[in-house]
Amino acid sequence: MAEIEAKLALAEDLLESLNLTVYRQQQHIDRLQHEVRALRDQVEAADVRREPGSPADEVPPHY
């Protein structure tokens, strides 16, 4: 019986550790998604501000 209780305690500790890992990973994923959205918004805003026919749109000459 003591062996089963020890295994159960280890399993509970492992479960708690895994839950904490998943929680931290989800926080990291959420932060990365927020950063990607912010970068996408910056790129879209830069595209809107850039005038068509600007030097950035021109194809460089080929030699």
C-alpha cells in the first residue's frame, strides 16, 4: 500500500509540473501572437503610408 501511495504522490507531482509547463507555454504563445499582430499592423500601416510609384517599388536596373 505504501508503494502505491508513493507512486501516486510522484504522479501528482509530475502532473503539477506538466500543468505548470503547459501554462507557461500558453502564456508564451499568447505573447508571441500579440507581437505578430503588432508587427502585422505595423507592416500594413507602412504599406498604406507608402505612395505608389515610390523608389522602393522600382525594379533595379539589370546590367
